Amino acid sequence: MSQPNGYADLARFVEQAAAAQALAWRGAERMADLQLQAMEGHARAATGLIADAMVAPDADALRAVLARGGDIQRESVERAASAVGDILDVAVQTATSLGALVGPPARA
């Protein structure tokens, strides 16, 4: 007898759903790790700049430290763009894997 939802048996559907969910969670975890690494780099750079500014012995040294702020900002933008590219790569890989895993339902 043909099933209305296209699945011959519910157990196969549940296995596919669980595998798809696990794959999606792994992709989300990888994306979160990439985002946290980028945020850590931003925080490390900002903290270093602030620490250097706090120990600057005079106004000229402070101006030099603050001038480096532009370079740090540029590096942060590059780091963010790289993280976004990596996150999109993971999203595409995850979507491709999900599409291959789920595919069309098997007909009885």
C-alpha cells in the first residue's frame, strides 16, 4: 500500500530526520566556532590597542598608538570578511549535504 507522505515506513523517515538534524547542528556549530574566532581576534586587537594607549609615556606616543587604530580597524574588517566567507562555505556544504541526505522520498 502506498503511503500518503511518500515514505514506505516511518522508521526510515525518523532515521533520515535525525541524520538531517545532526548534520544541521554540526554545520551550525562550525559556523558558531568561526564567528567566535573572529570575535576573539577583534577583542584581542582592541585590548592590545587599549593597553598600549594606557602605557603611552607622552602625547606623541599616544598619537602613534591611536594612529595604529586605523590599521587595526582595517584588519578587523578583513578578519570579518574572511569569517563571513568561511561561514558561507560551511553553509553551502551543509545545505549540499542535507540535500544529498534527504533527497526525494522513496516510493513504495
